[in-house]
Amino acid sequence: FYADWCGPCRMVLPLVDEIAAEREDLLVGKINVNDNPDLAREFGVLSIPTLVVMQDGKILKKVSGARSKEQILQLLSA
């Protein structure tokens, strides 16, 4: 979850794109909170960027704030 005006989001989005290109086993989506406020509310997004890791329709992990590529990869592996 992100917004175009969010500085930390602009730092994280290229990393998410890199990971999506490198990891064909993942389905990566980016949701703009301004365009999808109901979905952001449904996921309990209180600050952005928020990264959500899901499997089989269930949320496994949800973290807010800027993260390095290594930290994002750790979210996916742990």
C-alpha cells in the first residue's frame, strides 16, 4: 500500500519492482491508498508504505514503513 506523494513509498516501490522481476514465484501488487481507500481500510492500513505478505488468502505478515531490499526479502522468507 502506497501513495504517489509519499517519500518513503517512492523509496520502497523500486525495490518491490526489483523483487517482482527477480522472483517469478511471487504475485506482487501495488495498491494506491488514494485510489482504493476502502481496500486500505479493509487491510487496516494506518500508515504507508505498508507491505503485506499473503498466502492462500491469509495475511502472514504486515509491516509499515520504509524497508531495505534485504528486509523485504526477509519478510518473504521467514
